[in-house]
Amino acid sequence: MAKNPFRTTLIAPCGMDCAICSAFLREKNRCGGCYAPDRLCSINCTISGCPDIRRRYHHTCTSFPCRRLKQLDKRYRTTYGMSMLDNLEAIRKNGIRAFVKMEREQWTCPSCGGTIDVHHGKCVVCGKERELGENG
């Protein structure tokens, strides 16, 4: 696993950064991200099946933010301390490259340079727990 997986092609249309997703970061049955042919999350993702957001970011949709995205955002804010809506707003405001740079800074482990898994709250390389106030 590369220590720095952050790139624009890993930002999903819903605003999720696949680089910090446990499905992307795991070794077995690894998902390649939302745009990869081997994406796994589309099995359970109601947003990826939406015809209005294929190959573009959800914030460009006429029904933004839709009920599905609001529900997903609420779950991620509550459970994982990150927001798809905030991510999409940052992309809209500053552009995708600036957003990826910000993600790299926020989700890189300060101890070893590995990636912090948003779903487990710790670095996938050294296992250091994400500190409160860190990354959101």
C-alpha cells in the first residue's frame, strides 16, 4: 500500500475521499475507488446508482443536496466525524486539486506518514489512533 494514495481520481461524486475509506485501504478484497471497474462500494451505495451524478460531482446536480446525500452526510458526521457536504462545498469553492491537498494534510498520520482510515479512526500503517480535534 502506498503511503500517499491521495489523488483527484479517488474523490467520489458524493464527496467521499476513497483514499481514506477502509474498503480502499484494506489488503484483501480491496476496492479501487468509485471510478474503478473493481469498485465494491457500489453494491450498497444508493448514490452511485443515481443517473444524475454519473462522472460528475454531486454538487453540480439540480437536486443538490438530495435526500440520499443528506442521509449519508448525517451518518458520516455522526459516526466518523467527516462530512460529504462539507467536502463538496470545498471542491466547489476551491477546486478539486486544493481539496485533495487539504485531504492529504488532514488524513496523513503525523507519526509515520501513513493514511488514517476514516472508518476505524486510526493509521493503517502504524495503528496510531486519530486524536480528537484532528481531521475535523
